[in-house]
Amino acid sequence: MRNAEAFEGFTAFDFTDGPWTRKVWRKGSGPAVIVMHEIPNLHPMVLRFANRVADAGMTVFCPSLFGEDGRNPSPGYAASQIFWTICIRREFNVWANGKSSPIVDWLRALARSAHAECGGKGVGALGMCLTGGFALAMMTEPSVVAPVLSQPSLPFGPGSAGTIDASKAEIACARQRLQDEDLSLMGLRFKSDKLVPDARFAFLKETFGDRFKAIELEDRDAAPAPIAPHSVLTIHLVDQPHSRTREVEADVIAFLGNATGA
């Protein structure tokens, strides 16, 4: 593990459900929030966000889903992890076939366990990039009450722009729960991001109506980085008071806290 200082205050444990066991990093107290990292790995900027969630009175759970924990992200490392995830890993479904990834079952079980342990109104779930849509599919687990889709980049493939990586049944369940339980769904993206096309957010707006709270940023809001604006809460977050991305970060943390009862 690199950059061990980024994990200060976190404790690690292995969580098993079905065929999968994954390491999970945990910090804080209060209602549970599951933060699912982006490609390529659980890196220090994801942990920076997780720390701020914990500081706001929540217990943050960061599952290690792919890549090397703590390694600083780079375009080359991201490319290698995309290849590994798309071509090798069976627990991830990245193509437009109307299904969520098998690993979502494991994430639902983690949410169920975390809620039983931490209490509160329910569990927050935030995904980034490849994991962005997971938070929506997780809503078939009744404990998940605060889904956040940050730059949801799946599925890939022809006809995928106006879809999300969840089944019709998962989408219908989420839509019903949002209405019946007076819940909301939050989505974040940079408007220019080719990995999160306009049609995807249009689909979410049409499907969930005013239950979907979309935050769409301009390129000028992004921090300089080797890649085009994409990672709202991590690589492209301008970590200065009153920056637009820090305002969005604060809005997300408040949303998670209010929904979970922190």
C-alpha cells in the first residue's frame, strides 16, 4: 500500500458475501455512507472526500474494488485498470446490456451490514466514474436512502448514451422508492465530459423527474489535471474555499447527512 498517511484514522476489514471478499476501509461514527472509488483505484483524493464525510458525522466505508490501495492515479495506470476491469474481471459489467454489475450484490450486502451496525435512517451510497451507476442499482436494498452518481460512466458500447448500468427492474424499484419514501437521487458531471454524455443525464431527468438533482459543471470549474474534466470530487476538485467544486462537495455531504440522519 502506498501513501499510508492517506489512510490515517481508517481501519481495514475483509467483507465477504457470495463469491466475493473485498477489503473495506472504515472511519468515523454515525450513519453509514459507502464511497465507491473511481478508476484506477482507491487513491488519496478519494480518501480526502471520505475524510470529509466522516468529519461531518458519518461512518464512511470505502471498499477496495480494483487497483492498488493508496497509489496516486495517472493516465497510464488508469488505462491498465480499464483494460483489466473490462477484459478480465467477471464482477463488473461495462457494456450496454440492461444489467448492473454482479459486484452490486456484494455492495448491497455491505450496505445492509453497515446499516445494522451504524443505525440512522439508512445508508448513503456514492459511486464515481465506473462505479457511478452502482449507487442507483443498490436501491433495491431498502437500507440505501441517499444515492449519489458522480460522473456515472457506464455503460459503454453502441446505444449506451441514453442509458445507465442498471436493469429495468432496478430502475423501476428506485423510481418507486424515491416517490414512496420521499427520497432524492443526486448526479454530478462536467458538461463537456464525453464519458457522461448529455443523453445519460437527460435519461435520468426524464426517468426520475424532480427526484433527480443534477449538478452540471463547466470546464472552468475544474482543477488543472492531465485528463479532461471528469472527476468532480477528486482529481478535478479545486481544493480552495468557495470554489465551485468545493461548494458541490459541501452540497453532496449535506445531502448524505440529511438523508441518513447524521
